[in-house]
Amino acid sequence: MDESTGFIVGGNWLNCLTWMDKMGSSEANRGIPATSRDGAPIELTALLKVCLDFAINPQYPFDGVVCPNNKKLLFKDW
């Protein structure tokens, strides 16, 4: 997670980050993503928003998460 934006990030030129990336299959790029994306892909960001909308529901029993730096991040702030 990018702590400055709250977005899920990942990927690099060696891997397919999501189902929308295509692994190369020709002789020139076999085993290397043909459409690699790194950063915060929109489908993961949209899924995160839906999950956070659910989590800020008053009936959900938790109010946030503890980050690796031991700082608590509230769902409503995220």
C-alpha cells in the first residue's frame, strides 16, 4: 500500500500484476509481460473503494487496521 495515497501498488516489468496484463507468448517476449503495469491499477483501486465503503458501515465491528509501521489507519480516513 502506498501510504501517501492509500492505494494498493505493485508490479514491475517481470510480472503480470492483474488479470488484465498479458504474459508474452511469442518468441520475442515469451515469459515476459507484454503489457506489464506497475503502480496502482484501476481494478484494484475500485475494489479497495468498495471494501472501504463496506468497512465504514456502523455494523462492521472494526474501525481500521494497523500498518507495518504500527500506525493505526482508520477506514474512514483511508
